[in-house]
Amino acid sequence: MPKWFTPAAVVCALMFAASPLVIANAPYESTMGLVQKIFYYHMPSAWMFLVAAIVCGVSSVRYLVSGSPRQDRLAWAAAELTFLFGALALVTGPLWARKAWGVWWQWDVRLTASLMGWMVSCAYLLLRKYGGPGSDKLAAGLALFGMANVPFIYISVNYWRTIHPATSVVPTLPVSMGGPLWFCVTTFLLLFVLLLKMRVRLEEQRARLDSLYLSLDE
């Protein structure tokens, strides 16, 4: 692992440890009260879900064009993080919605598109695990579909009726709420980078081990 990995991991752990205190000091939202504080974990999880889907899609395009194994490994790692952060967003969202709006789930555009994007990551991982020869390119095509879904998820609240607020809400948050939010976003982003690097590194080591086995057989 690179030299920056361990210090970055320590910083990330400290930031996660401090995040409950940061969130606790944020003011209550006037209508939702305490339950609104799920927002400080839900929003960063959702953003990392979208970022991971984009990384997976871009790496898949580069793999299809160049055939680079490194890009394939990066796409695979990003697909796993899409699954992970998507699951976090889809769990924390209904917990918040049930208390704030009285429903666990609504089949509105953003929720449905988010679920579909998460299911694409599931399909990608299942295909890579059990698809056999040629599944890498087929999975890369799935990743392109998942990436194309990302802007639709993001802007859907601006054009369709949904329980989610419009995208203009976050930039207008007061500093007392915006500060904790961006602290948590930074924390989750650092976690995303660390997990991605670690997962790609693991696949690189597996590839080297496979090449050693092949050389011994020869």
C-alpha cells in the first residue's frame, strides 16, 4: 500500500469517531426534529453511491476500449462500493422517511431509480462471480447503464413530484447545518477512496498470485 494510506486511514477513523459529536452539535430541523440528523449519514452515503457508480462506469468504458486489466479491477472494486453505499442509502432513507413523513417507501422517481441503480450493481457482481468467460465485458455494459442512471437520480427531484427536497436545498443550508454535512461528506469520501484503493490492491495481489501459479505449472 502507498505511504499515504495508513495516515489517511487514521484520519478517517478519527473523523468517524468525531462525527457523532459534530452531528449532535448541529441544530434540530424545525419540523422534523431529532430524526433529521439521519440526514448527515444518509446524504453522504447516497453521494458516494452515485460517485462509485460513475467510477465503475468510466473504468468500464476504459476497459472496453483498452482492455486494461487495471481498469477492469477498478470497475469491479467500484461496483462493490456502489453496492455497499447504495445499501446504506436505501436503509437510512426509509428510517428517516418513516419518522419524518409517515412512510417507509414510495415508488417515486428518485427512490425507484436509486433502487434500480443498486440492483444494477448487484447484477454486475453476480455476473462477475458466476458469469464465466466473457462476463467481464457483459458486466462492463451493465456498468454503463448504471452510470447513465446517475444524473437521472440526481435531477429527478427537480422535475417530478417526490418526497425528497429539490437539489437546491443543500447549497442553501445554514452554516450550522452545512458545516456538519460537509464534514460527514468529507469523511465518507475519504472512506470511499481508502476502500477503493484497498480493494484494487487486493485484486492486484490476486492477479500476481495467479500468474505465479501459472508460471509454476509451466
